[in-house]
Amino acid sequence: MKAVITIIIITLFLGCKTMEETNKYTITKIEQGKDGQTLYLKDSKNNVYTTVISIPNGNFVKVEEGNKIKLEIIKMIETYPPILVSKSIEIIK
């Protein structure tokens, strides 16, 4: 019984860590828009995404190309590249 509980706990821990890692991206390009910026992102598997940051969206932070960021993602819109709608953005130092 203890072994089963231990396996479940380890599985949950690894699952959470994997999810956390998939929310980390590198900014490869920034396009200035009227009300904010479009960030082009690449994850650790070289998948490409975009996200929009703006003051009206409540997720604006000052970023630069090459910054590594972590997103709190609300949803993903299936386009090419996929658009990540984020609630918050954190720069990873």
C-alpha cells in the first residue's frame, strides 16, 4: 500500500513539474502593436508560439528579445503559430 501511495505522489510531482516546464519560453522576436506587443516564443522543444501582452490585458511587462519567460496560460488558440492567451508573464532570471 505504501509503495502505491509513493508511486502516486511521485507521478503527481513529476506531472506538475512537466507542466511547469512547458510554460517556459524564450522570446525570439517582438512586434510593437497599437496597444501592446506580440511576442514570438520558442519552448525547449523548439515549438513556436505567439502571445500578446498589453496594459489593457493586464499582462504587460517590459521584455527584450532573448528573455526567458514563464506564462500563466488561460488558453491556446489553434492557429499557426498557436496563440497563447496568458494571464500573467514572469521573466526568469
